[in-house]
Amino acid sequence: MTIYSEYIVIGAGASGLAITNMLAKDNKDVLCLESHSLVGGCGSFFRRKKMIFDVGATTLSGMKYNGPLKKFIEEFNLDVKLKHIDPGLCIHLNNKEIYRHANLEEWIKELQVHYPGFEKYLVKTWNEIEKINEVSWNSVSLSKYFPINSLNHLAGLISNITLDKFLLLKTLFSNAKPYTKINNEYLNLIDQLLLIAAQNTSERTNRMVSTMALSYLNDTWYCYGGIGEFTKQMSISAKSNGANISTNSKVTSIKKEAGYFYIAVDDKEYKCKFLISSIPVWNTKKLLEKKLSD
């Protein structure tokens, strides 16, 4: 028996649940398949007696400057309670304890204590980082493509750009190396911070994206009940809008025939017109019976 759904989303992590919510709210017929017994992916949890423990992610970001998390919570009316965490991180580096304060001036003073002699450089670079971060978040809605990675996408952004957002142009085609020029230890500090949110180092991270990643920890939030509670509420929201979410449904293969995708899950087969994979690309590749070039 083949079960049909117009849209199928593979993976009920945060991204999978987000797209499932958006499709369901748009009155689409959508099914989300999750291999685990719980939703959440890297934001899942487990229980031990009366205690709940987060697995992977423990905090959220994206509330400042009308960020995506704030917009998502408001649009889908998620029943969650958040607490701002400050400092967002304690960094242990070469016998140093460096506290990432939310307030920009406090954070710069903290760095100046650990890297004396570079006071002016730290003031200049971190004020620039925060300014570009603010303008970047305020500019996300100007283009449907983000991050900008082609001239066509850039043209779409420029057509809507205002003078205060002109600052972004110089950051689109350069990396974050200008923010590392103190010593190797400081370079390591910046790279470690970038790996948290950008999943890459300063040499390989777009400068605009790097400012957003480096500012991640001044916008750190804890969800009461843990990250598992947040993804649970995402699941409840999607189901309330008509989405189906099937846990313990591990996809074993994907094929495409005559314009439809066929997804094998244990002894079941699902069919859909549109397939969205929210799992890592290398895991998706393993599921494909052949390259879906058409």
C-alpha cells in the first residue's frame, strides 16, 4: 500500500518542524517523517525519572532586531516561555575565563582585560560587527534569498536597499579575517565562536554571516522546560494546522518516477509530489537510489 501526501518533509528537527508548520499554515497536505521516537533532532531530550535533559542544543537565539525566532514564535503563537541568558557563554582558553556579555560595552571591556594593547582595535571591530549584525537582520526581509551568494540574488537585494543598508555591500564578498588580527590565541577564540553558529572558521566564513554568528551569544535564550519543550510546541502547532508527524519512521530509500517521489519506510511506501529533506545532505545522498537530476 502506498500512502500519498502532497508534501513530505524528512526529519523533525527544528528546520523540518519549521517548514512543516509553514506548509500546514498554508493549507498544504504535509507529512513529516522522523526516524527517532521524539521530535527535535539536535534539539531533542531524554528523561530520567522526573528530570529532563537536553540533547545537543541547549539555547536559542534570534530574538533581537525582530529576528527569525521572534517572528516564528509570534506567527505560530507558540506556547513557550523564554529567559534571556547573560553572559551567554564562559570561554575557557589558555587558562583564561572570558565571559561573553550581552552588553557590547561590557563585552569589549572583557576582551580588553585579556588582550591589553589592542583597546582601539577591539572597540573598532566589535562596534562594526554589531552594526553589521543589526543591519543584516533588518535586511533579511528585503530579499527572498539569504545568505546572498550570487549576482542575481544581490541584484534583488540592491533593488530594495536603503542608504543605511549600503554598509552590507562591502561584506558580501569577503571573509572574517579582519576580525582576528591580534594574535594566534585571539584568532582561535574568534574561530571557536564562529564554529558554534556558522559552523566554519574566519577564513571560510562570509564576513556578513560572521557578524551574525559572532553576535549570536549576546542574544542567548533558555526555553523553560528545555529545548525539547520548544520543539514539542513546534510539533503541537504543526498538528493543530493539519500536519501529520510520524515518529519511528526511518526513511531507507528514495526514488523518483513519473514526477513523483517514492519514500520507503520499513514496510511502508510513501508517495509525494514535493519532497523536502531537512537532514544533512550527506545522509540524504545515501538514501537516493540514483541521482535525481530530473
